[in-house]
Amino acid sequence: MDKFVREENLKLYRRLLSETHDEERRRVLMQLIANLSERDRTNRSGA
């Protein structure tokens, strides 16, 4: 279930990133994507 939620959040953040032109919002979205991606890599290496 966690994997599904993480993947859906990534899809949402990427879509929002492609639609926004506000630099602050883009920065926040990129940070959210990076955090989820890093968490995913950490979970895979620790499993």
C-alpha cells in the first residue's frame, strides 16, 4: 500500500511540476520528488 501511495504522489507532483510556472512552487515540488525518490532508494537498499 505504501508503494502505491508513493507512486501516486510522484505522479501528482510531476504533473503539477509540468503545469506550474511559479518558481517557488516548482522548487517545493522538486524537493518533494527528491525526498520520495530518496526514500524509495533507501527502502530498496535496506530491504
